[in-house]
Amino acid sequence: MREGKVIRDPAPGNGGSHGAQHEFMVELFNTTHPITAGMPARWLHAKDELYDSLRGPAENVEVLAYALSDKSKKNEPMIMTLSYGKGRVFHTPMGHADYSMKCVGFQSVMLRGTEWAATGKVTLPLPKNFPGPEAVVSAP
């Protein structure tokens, strides 16, 4: 993502790597999608792997949020949806360890993304303790 545009890399080659795990800022690219509606524009995600250099045709992919990778120095997609025939697909590369999955932001994204994929809408509200840009919020 650069200047409000999604940059796709369909060229062949290696892709999908990550550096050391760390907390990172998730930034919304689409604030009106049912999954991200009502979320803060920026929120801090718990220590996790930040995947970079994802590649491929990425047809029918809509990027909803991204994070800046220290490794690639690029904004990398963190919340995505895809249309597949008449179906809906939700994807996030976040959530690689138990402590990553305790992040209230991650849990909300997973629940809302799953509901959207199943029904096409989101009825689940964001929790009152959804993280903002200042601090990670983890569930017990």
C-alpha cells in the first residue's frame, strides 16, 4: 500500500517471510467494511509475526488493513477479504502464538471476519476494551 493504493506483485519468486516477532501497529485501509467498521484507524497488535512479501495474482482481494514491516519497509496486508465465486473468504496473517491470539484486536477481527464470511454481515460489536494506538490489550 502506498499513497492510498494497493500495489500488487504478481511476479514469480519467493514470498511470504517475516522477521522477529514484535508488537506492531495495524492501520485501517477500509473503514467502512463490516469487519473493520467502528475500529480505531490505528491499533496496536500483540507480539506476533508480521508477514511480508506476500505475492501472487491476488485477484478479487480487498485489503482492509495493513502494517508497516520493518523487514520489507512496506505496508503489508493484515486483514483481507476475497470473493470466490458466490463465496466470501476472510484472511489475516496475524495470530501465530497463544500470546498473539490473546490480543483483543485479533480476537475481534477473527470473530467479525468469520461472521462476515458466513453471513455477509457483521452483528458482533467491538468490545469496549478494543485496543487503540497506545497499548496492546490482551484477554486473560
